[in-house]
Amino acid sequence: MIFLSTYTNKIDAKGRVSVPSSFRGVLEESGFKGLICYPSPILNSIEGCGFNRIKKLSDTIDALGPFSAERSAFSTSLLADSHQLSFDTEGRVILPNNLIKFASITEKVSFVGMGETFQMWDPDKYSEFQNKTFKQSQESLANLKWNNE
């Protein structure tokens, strides 16, 4: 299964937000009732994923060599800033304050399905990003290549 669609949920003063049930279903396939999240290295959002995806990311970073500068940079900016969050009985997680501030989240969180991963955005910032990237995706749609599997 993959993460699809966009959902917007309220976040309370303690940083608790309900993770969409379809996203929880994908995440729980790995056996962990929770998620991994970290600040996006390229966007003003929080990246979310399950253990399988973070393991792939970690393996890719490890392949750079044990003492390479790139490995240190990626490990520091992605793995060291990652958080493992467990679902409560109502399917909520508590987003860490540093991630809430990073993504400028205030009252609501938009969960945006991205296939193997998802993003968490302030809804207004996501709307701006979506409007900007929609035109770009239309222009480059002809270049989209299909895997022949």
C-alpha cells in the first residue's frame, strides 16, 4: 500500500494531531503503530514515513562510506533530526515543537500522500506550494516515464 490523497486535521495546543486512518493503515503494515518524521531537506514541510522507508534511506546514506563528508551531512540533517512517534489510542501523535515551528504549523496540519512517503504542511503553505507546482507538473507531464514491470 502507498500514501494517497490529502487530509487536513486540527492540531491541539499540545501538538497532538490525528493521523488519517488510511495513512495509519499503511504505517501499521510494518508492525509499528506509529510513524517516523523529520524536517524536509528541500521543502517547508515535515516528511513522514514508516520503518521500511527510513531503513532504505539509512542504507543509502551508509553506502556513501563510513567517513565521507556526504554521509556525515546526510546523517546529521536526516537521521539525527528524525523522530519516532507512536499512535495513542485515538490514532493521534504528538508532533515535536521543533518540527511544528520548522513547518510553520499553527492550527491545522495537511497530510499529503506522496506514494512511499507523506508530507505534513501548514494548509495555507501547502496550497501555495500546490498552486506553484501544478503548472510545473502540467508542463513536464509529457516527460513522465513509465516503469515496464
